[in-house]
Amino acid sequence: MTKPFNPMATYAYSKDGYDKSGSLEYTGYGFEGLNGDGVDELIIGNMSDDGRLDKMVYLIGTIHNNVPYGVLTSMENGNYYICDDNKISYECRGNFGEDYKLYQFSSDGTATECIGGISSYKNSDTGEISYKTTDKNGTTVDEISEEEFETEKKNILVKKFRYS
């Protein structure tokens, strides 16, 4: 038995919920040059009517030196979106926090590199939530307020609606 290329693509997401039988109805693909190397990347993504998953990219693949590469893959709690400037917006939400980052393609186009982001963390003992900005390595740059976090989150999420 073979595994799907991405667990997210095994279910169709719509306002009606999971519908495994219709997954291809909500999945689309296209080819577009995203990193400026003259090679069009394969983009496979969600086309459902679910606002949270609308325009989510399941997978971006490319070819370098005649070898195919999977550049990125969304997961159940970590989703990627293509931005207007060909950067990649990432959002991850879970029980203990949220993580939002921006990525750009590496110089050879076979991977992505983090530019920076923001994250929140809920302390399981105290319930206190901390907010921070992070650099390209995920290292804390600054502690920020909840209001600053929400503003930065909106800035990152606004970028994701490239194909609206």
C-alpha cells in the first residue's frame, strides 16, 4: 500500500467537513515560476470553500539538475500559502501556541529559508501566554505584547491571499 504524498490531500475540506470520497474535487494544481530560476514549480493546493484552508498549498515541487525536489509540504496543523511577492507564509496553531513565519526560496530553489516570524506560547503550568518575534533561526528577538502579536499576525496572514 502506498502512502499519499501529503496527509492533508487525503481528505477534502469544505464547509461540510471531511469528505474523503471527494478529495480530488477540492484539490488543484498548476505550474508557476516562483524563484526566478526559469523553472516552473509544481504547486498542489486546496480549492475548497473552507475559509481557513482556502488557498492553502499542500505541496510545492521543483526540478534542479534534472532531479525532482519537494520544496515544502503542509501538514494538519502547519499550513503554507504563497504570497504576492513569491514568499511563503506559514501558520501553525495548536493547544500551546501559535507560530507565523515568512519564508523565501533558497538561491538554488530546492528549499526555503525562514526570514523571520512571531510566536506565542502558553505555559501549561500557569496558563500564562508569552509572545515574541523570532529571527530566521527561530531565536527570540523581542518579547512583544498580545496587541503587537495580533497586529503582526494580521500582517503575515494578509500576505497569504495571493490567489483570491
